[in-house]
Amino acid sequence: MAKKKQQPRLKHVPERTCVACRAHGAKRALVRVVRLTEGGVVVDETGKQKGRGAYLCRQRVCWSQALSRGALERALRVTLTAEEVAALQAYAASLPETLQPDVAD
């Protein structure tokens, strides 16, 4: 009896959905915003802080949509303060306007 050649196992990649544009992507490709258990909302670059999280694409358009339409507040089940909104807008300002599509040469 011939043995089957073992195929390498594919590693599971967790997927998340952007709360603004509803695009699916790898968890590490999106930015997590977390409502901390002790109160407050912060950007969680590591994706490991405790609290309720929501994910956004790494583009300014999604961040402005999420803040203006209230999608982030609904996802986190919280009312954002003016300081939290200002901090999130400041973080969003450092992001590109839109993602550049990958160009295959």
C-alpha cells in the first residue's frame, strides 16, 4: 500500500469585519479599538487588551465613517466622549486616506 504524501498544514488565520465598510480581513490587518473594562476607549495596536473590541480598516475613510455614523459607538456599546473622539480622530489622521491596491508585476 502506497503512503500518501503529507501536505503542509495551513495555519488558521482569524478574520474580523470592519465596523465601517463591513469588509472582511485578517485580524492583524485591521486595527482594534477597545472599550476598557475600567472605562475609556483606546486604540489597541496589539489586539490583546481586555475589553469589548471593534475592528476598523487601516484607512482614514473607514475611521471617519465609523465616527460620523456612530458605528463604533454601537459596536462598543458606549457613548464616546469628546476627548475619546478627538484621540481617535488624531490616530486616524496618521493613516492613509485609502488603501493602495497591491500591484502584481
